[in-house]
Amino acid sequence: MATTNIIASEDIFMDEGDPDTHMTDGDKIHVKKRDYDALVKFSLSSLPSGASISAATLYLYCDEQRGTDVGKVYETTDSWSEASVTWNTAPAAGTYKGDFTSGTGWKSLSITSFVVAQFAGDGTASFRIKPEGIGDAWDGQRYYDSEQGSNKPYLAITYTVPINAIFFGCNF
Ligand SMILES: [Ca+2]
Ligand SMILES: [Ca+2]
């Protein structure tokens, strides 16, 4: 059994009210009822091939809670870049994974089955995080992104590498 923390490779937020403008990367990432969604991407390439993932948990650090709205986490696709994505070019939210809790501090959500599928598939896992509601309010959460000096978004992964995979990986 091994554990590893994988820091986000890309993270950014988009503004529905300014849908063709790219938000400044390196700012903290927001989900706000009016009008922000966030994207976070992780490369799974540092995991050994043949690894069997038994648990994967998404962590983001919330430093601002407005109102009671929390971030709702959805699977999404990987064809976006923190250097250029806008609201209008961002991938749509896919399957809903669950909610973060309200309040500041580390937020976490178990996303094991999605990470297992992405590791077996294209090797990259992306999430779109949306506010709980829509409407004329700034309610929501703000998180550190990976350009910040600390508290970066990460995946905590627990895995095993089968003995036969280790042996067959060697050149005897
Ligand atoms: Ca970023
Ligand atoms: Ca993917």
C-alpha cells in the first residue's frame, strides 16, 4: 500500500458575466452564484503503471466562504488550458460527484471511481466546480489555486502495485 499526493497541473475560474474573457491565472479560484465556476486538472502520469487505486480524494483549500453556498464537484473533460479558457470555451460539467462542506479550511470529496477510470483511460482527471445556486448574489467559496505558495489543490491517492506487475516490469 502506497499513498501519494498529486498537485493540480492546471486550475482557473471562468466568469459567466464576462464569458469571452480569460480570468487571470494565479488568482485564487472562485465558485460564486454570480457568476463563477472553477476548473481543476490532475495528471495521473506519476502513478506507476499497473497501480491499483483503492482510494482517491480531491482536496481544495477554501479561504473565503460567502453565504452558505458550497462548491458542487462535477467530472469534466481535459481539453482546456488555464492559460486561455473562458466561460464560453470551458468544457461542460459532466457527472455530479458531490458537494464540499460549508466553511473555510480544507474541503475534501471522495472521487475514487472517476480517478480509477481516468487512470485506466486518458491519464488525466478534470473537475468543474460550480456554485450551489444561480442568481443575483455573490454566495460561494474561494479556493487556493496551484500558483499560490501553499494550500494547493491536490488528489490524495492510495494504491497498490501487484507483485507480478513489479516482476514483469523488470528486465531479468
Ligand atoms: Ca492556475
Ligand atoms: Ca480525462
